[in-house]
Amino acid sequence: MAGPFRDDLKERVRQAVDIVDLAGSYFSLRRQGRIYTTLCPWHDDSRPSLQVNPQRQSYRCWVCNEGGDIFSLVMKMEGVEFPEALRMLAERAGIPIETQSPRSAQSAQEKRTLYDVMAWAERQYHQCLLHSPEAEPARKYLRQRGISDDSIRRFHLGFAPDGWTWIQERARKEGLSLASLAAVGVLGKREGGGTFYDRFKGRVLFSIRDVQGRPVATGGRILPELVSSDPDRQAAKYINSPETPLFSKGRMLFGMDQAREGLTKTRAAVVVEGYTDCIMAHQFGLRNFVAVLGTALGEDHIRLLRRFAEKVVLVLDGDEAGRKRASEVLPLFIEQQVDLRVLTLPDELDPCDFLVQRGPSVLSEMLSAAADALEHKFEQVQTMSKSQRTHAVQQAVEDVLSTLAKAPRLSASTTAREKIREATILSRLSRLSDVNEDMLRSRLTELRNSRRTTGATSDVEAKPGGDRERELFEVLLKIGDDPATRGLVQDACRELTAAHFSTERCRKLLAVYRELCEARTEPTFDALMLLIDDAELKNFVVELDEEAQEKLAAKSPEDLAAMLTDVLAHVRWRHTRHQQGRNITMLKQSRMEEGDKHQMTQQIIEQIQQRQGLSAPKEG
């Protein structure tokens, strides 16, 4: 579970940074007994529901269930991954990063060099656009598009002259490595000869920056007049930097650094498809717009946006391609459990032209009224002819149910929010399609059963029992903090495997416990949190810990030992029953040789006997 940093560095940072001081740099905290409270920034909070616990060095919102430690808080507030959060906190505490392993330190230094090279290239291109006579056609093009001088400076736009070696010549004068420029995608390398060339020559450049405002890549738009003056020139209208150590187009969004404040204020992100669409929106005062980078909106984009916003609105051009993409986002709406809305603009206008022609207030009203992805899909169906509509409705229903079938079946481990979401989707699907809700549920069950028989189902679906699994970890957290009972954690970890658990996060948490036990580290809450880098898993541990502190505070060591014995027996019982069910299914469906069938039958009998020797769960 540990990342590229040594655990002693993480421990030193954790000891040096107090979560109350850290949270106080972001929020206005108020002391309330042993804890501190504040308005939660991640939902519309009117009564302080975010609690900071100085004793556990953790935080948690009881409404939106966001929680973690100092590392989680920086990751959430700054929109960074764990390694960057650790660096930021180390700098805050005055702890040198050189305490990393030599290999990690070298890798970090190489990456810092690439950031410096990319920033240098951005400055060269930007200054060229602002001051160079040969950039006048680019300045003219931007004026024609309505992009202001202020936007040019704020978004660090640039221009690459129409030559193969312009940026290389400047690099040589300053002693910069051409290999580093190639590593960040500024230069390309010809096949065969191995010589470098300026990748973005003759293009207006759009600087792509990460959430922290560091240049990581470039997008380039060929100047129209270059194409019109040279009919033989074959060049893509837009190109982006290739994938590099700094840049992955499927994980980044243009304008995120500019949109952070707007996202925090509105809690809504608006995603468009073009650089100029995003820039023009900001120019009109709509500061929560970002743009995809020549790819479709995907899961990683949603994860990034969910750090800052509760709602995502995808704005699409009103042409046929836009309507097609609207249908493609439906799985994201269901699988990512996000309030994803879709707005298709009228008259085949793109957002830039729409803003210029009709103004920001009209677009804002349309954004507020945008239908979510499910509603939008059926709105498209309603525009079809009657003969087309019947088939389209059937296909739309099947698409939604097929996507739902990929999610885990509702079980004891399913959160109330997930249960309500599935029920709401089925209810709305019934209303939109005019298909009976019971029939929809029946078809959903068929699809899930089909996935199960082909081995595609999740463990949650086939083996419910998540409430007792949560209880197991609550007990482990409580006994792990008491020196008198810590040995019981090691005993439990010896007999448990990933197969005993029905959810991925429980399996991950077991792996952390086992890692602690193998390292002979005391399995305390602090040790767990230190070993985990993943923000979602940290959140889960804080949630379990808070519940354990509340429910098990009065339990004696003897009571906790008895509880552990009981819940372990239950988990083992569930696991054995699950194995038996799978074997029976395989026996029914497979074409085994008689000897193999006999062997599996004997195994099933042994499992039944084993189950009879285990404690059955009280809910039976």
C-alpha cells in the first residue's frame, strides 16, 4: 500500500503537521468540546457538519461522508494525488524530501526538470505571441475569434512560428536539452534519421496546465491562413502533446487551474469540447468551465471533477456528433454515481458562438435547466418518428438496465444512498419508457443472473453480508488501539483471506492489516492511516473508526474478544455457504467427467458438514 516514499518520511510529516492547524488554513473552525466544527465545503451546508478530531488527527463530514487525515485533506482541497500531497505537507513542515530513497529522489528530480522545461517552452511561445512580428497572423486570428488580450494572458496562449527549428534554436542558446523538450512533447523525432523537429510549428498554442497551475502540455490549432495559402499542406486542425510523464489527456482537463475557484463557489462543473469554448466562457464571467482534450469525457475526468464539484454538466454541439456523444455518457451517469447532466445546444452552435450570439445569461439559464443523462437520452428518443421511437425506447431501456446490471446487486453492504439511487433510476426509467417498473426489475435480475452464470458478476452480488464485515473491522479498530487486545488482530488476520469479503474496500483493508502484522507493527488506527495512500480507503477507515468509537466505547476487552469471535464465525459461515453455492452451480452447468463430478459432490458434502459446525448468522 505504501507509495514511492519511505514510511519514516510519512510518519515525520504526520507528526509535524497538526490537522487542526491544517484545516484552519482552509476553514474557519469553531471548538465544540473535544472536536472542532465548520461548514463543509463539499456540500451545501447551512449547519456545521464537518468535524475535525485532534485526538485521532482525522476529519469527517456526517452529511456527505467525506473523511480522512492530513494527507486526504490536502488531496481533496488541492486536487492532487498522494505523492504531491506528501510533498506539499513536507514543505509546510520544513522536512526535506531528500529523505526518500535514492531512486525515488532521482525520479522526483527528473520530473521537476521536466516541469521546468515545459514552463520555459510555454514562456517562449507566449512571449512570441505577445511581441513577435511573425505572430501577427495569430493575434489577428484570436481577435477574430473574440478572444481578449486579458484572456490571452490569463490562459498563457502562445504561437509557434512556421519553422522546423524555432524552439530548438532558442533552447540551444540557453543550454537546454533537446531530449528534455522531446520528453515533454514540445519536439518530435523523425523516424529513421532521428533528428528533432518543432511539433507545433505554425500553430496558435493553448497551454494545458494541471490543477496546481503548472504547464504540462500544449494544444495547437493550425492557422487557417497557412492552410489556405498552401493547399498541399496536410496538417490536422488541432493536435495535442503526446502522452508524457507530465501529461495524460484522459486524466486532465483544459482550464482546471482557472476554474478551481469557480468550481468551489458553484459546486458545479461545466465541460465543453473546445479550448476557445472554455476561454470564451471565462471571458464572459462563467468561471466554472473546463474542456476535454480531444477525447470523450471519461471516468478519470469525473473523478477529478468530483474533488471540486457535486454536479457536472456536459455541453455538446447541436450537431449529429454531439447527439451521439450524449448517448455515450449514460454509463458514466450510472457507474460513477454522479449528478451528470447534458446540454445539447440548439441550431448546431458550439458554446463559443452561442455565447457571442446570445450571451451568458441565456446559457446560464439553459445550464440550470439541463436534463440529467437519463432524461436526456429519452428526450432524444422523443424527437424520433413513431416507427423509430418504439425500437429506440426498447434499446434505451436495455442500455440503462445493462449498465445497472454491471453494478453490484443491492445487498446488506449497499449504502442507503446507492439503494435510493437504483430505486430512483428504475422509477424514472419506468415513467420515461412507459414500461412497468416490476417488469424492469425482472429484466434487471435476468441480466444480473446472466452475468453471474458467465462469471462476470461481482462478489458483492453473489455473497452479501457486508454489515457483518464492517462490524468485523470496527471491532479490529477498537481492539487494535488497546495493548491488552492487540494480539487478537494478528490471530484474526491469520485465518482471513480476501475471499472472505464481499467488497473491494474490505479486501484492501484486510491487505493493510496483514501488511502491518507481517511487519510486526502494532495495528493501531494511526498505523493503518499511515500505511494507506488511497483517499477513498482512508475515508472508509475514518468512517469505521468513528462508528467504532461511538458503538464500542463502553465495551470491555472481554466483550470485544467475544464480539470478534462471533463476527469471525459469521464471516466464515458466509464464505463457506458462498463456496458451496458456486460449486453447486458449476456442477449443474458443467459437462464434467463422472470422476470430477464425484469429487465435487464430495467437496459440497464436506462444505455442508463444515457449515453445520459453524455458527449460522442470527438473521439466518
